[in-house]
Amino acid sequence: MTNEYFKYYKGFFSKTFLYYEEDIIYILSRKLNKNTKYISNTYIIHKEDKSTELVFGENKNMINEYAFQSYKWVILLYLLPNKTIKIIFDV
């Protein structure tokens, strides 16, 4: 993330939790005509589902609800004009 992103958006998108966060950052960056880059020499250890297990335990209904709500935001952010997205961030 660069300062350019944060000049327009006040932080990360707060309407989602744990799901589709990278997709949302990509969509918002593209709406600002900012490039995203893939850095191939980076090594990341991703502990699959550990945050989900910590927050939701075995509650599959809650997990599915949060994932579904986040996915709806991905679709909306893709379709909405940037001016409307900015209003959502400012609320």
C-alpha cells in the first residue's frame, strides 16, 4: 500500500472481515488507476483458517454469513462509481 491509496481512502475497507480483503484492495486500487504489483521473490506463511477458527470456532453458519457479506461488498465495489465508494468510506 502506498500513500496515494490513503490520500483517497481513509484506511482499509471496514465493511468486511477476514474475507476477500485482497480482492477489495485490488478493486479500489484499480478504481484510482493505481497499479498493483506481484512480487515473486516474497515468501509468506499463511496459516489457513487460523483467524477464522479463532473468531468463529466451529460455527459454520457464522463463517458462511461473513464470507457471503464480504463477497456482496466485492461485487458492489466493483460496480459502484468511485464517488459513491468514497461516501461509504466516509460514513
